[in-house]
Amino acid sequence: MSTITDCIQIIRKLPPSNLKKNINGNFYIIKGLTNLIYEDDNLLNEFLQKIDQPLEIMEDEYGAYIKSEFNRDGNSFRSPISNNYTPEMTDGILPSQEIRDLEIKFNKIFQNYTRLYYSDSAISSVYVWGISDQIKDGMVVSILIKNSKFILIKVFLKIRIREEIGTA
């Protein structure tokens, strides 16, 4: 078996209430295996993508947002509000300006929707990334909403922008 498979099998047998502690390798049973994973970014990314983690709220100076697999790059998370990574990283992947403009609009729309439909304490985050450098080729949109009672995650895998044909 691979290191990833071993770690996933161990994580699944541990109490879900300690998931974050277990993933961080503080639990003595998996410490040796997770140290191997944390030394290799590719193994770490593969491991984190294969286990379900609870959504957490992060804050930067611009506001609160939801951290998830959709805004993670290594150990840093990109804010859909400021477009900055926490902890700071200089070589993080950022959306093109065209995609970023859409992301800002989606976040404003879903922030209003979340507050009106759920509550003032609910938080939403929308992450958008392109399939290629051209927005016309399509994009992926991830919508996350979290409040004290539930979590909503919607991912639209491919949205294509159609060019409208004008009629004269």
C-alpha cells in the first residue's frame, strides 16, 4: 500500500471530532506517516484532497471567508474578498483579472442572498477559476455557505460563456 492509502485508512478509524488534530500529525499513531506526507507537497495535496475536512472560517483585514479545498494552495488559503493568501505566499495561483471580476460579483450576490435567506451570521464564499487562460473556454464556480446549522457546497464544474449573435 502507499503512504497516502495508509494515512487515509488510519484517519478513517480515528474519531472525527479530532480530525484536525489527527491531520496535523499530533496523534502519535500517524505522526510518522504524516511527516512523510508533509515533506512532499504533492503527497500532502493528494492526501488533503482525499479526506473530508470540516469547513472553517478565516478572517483577514477585509472580512471573513470560508477556507476549503477550492481556495487552498499548499498550506495557504486565498481570500475571495482581498485575493490575498493567508498565511502569506508570494507564488500562489491567482485568477486572471477577468475571472477575478466575476468572482467579486458572485461574492457580492451570494453575500446578499446568504444574509437574506439564512441569517446575518451566515457566511458565503464563492471561488471561480478558469479552465484555460480564455474565459470563453469556461470556468469552474464553487459556492460555499456556512452558518451554525448547516453547510451548503455547490460546485458547477464547467460553465461556458456563449457569445451572443446580434441581429440587425
